[in-house]
Amino acid sequence: MTRQPAALARPALAAALPLAAALWLAGCGGASWDGVDEAVVRRVAEDAGRHDTGPLFAGLEGDLLLFAFLWAGLLAGFAIGYYARVLFVERADQPAGKPGGQGLRAD
């Protein structure tokens, strides 16, 4: 059984795309990659006569800011998961041990 050319090209393309992206990024190593804040927002604000007020979380910088956002995400995920369980799984007329409707026992 012979494979079609399109089927042979798919694995080669899948291997070549990450290599091409890595080479392109290596070639752009010296380029300035300004974020949206520096490239757009700051310029528009200066044109409107507004000044920089500083960061929102002034005491948190670097890894401490990442750590704070990690904990905020963990707490928010716990709260969303808990209340989604209460809203979508448990019913008021059934205890917490019996999710959903009737007849869900496997035995």
C-alpha cells in the first residue's frame, strides 16, 4: 500500500514548523519587543495629556507579583469549583453524597 504525497508531507511539516519558528525567534534576538503598554497606551496617554500614575500593585514586583497572582488564581478556582458543584450537581432535596438525578448507582 502506497501513501499519498499529502499524507507524507504532514509529518514533515509538523516537524519543520517548530524548527522554523525557533530559527526565526533566534534571528530576532536583538530586536526590541515593546509591549502594548509601551508601544501604544503610553503614547496615546501622552498625546491626551495624561501622566503615568505608577503600578497598581506598588509593593509587589517580579516573582512576588507572580506568586500573588498564583494564589489569587488558586483561590478563585477553588471558589468557582465549589459553587459550580453547588449550582449544577447538588440539589436541595438530596444530600451531597448523591449527585445528579435518580438511579445513578452502578451496582
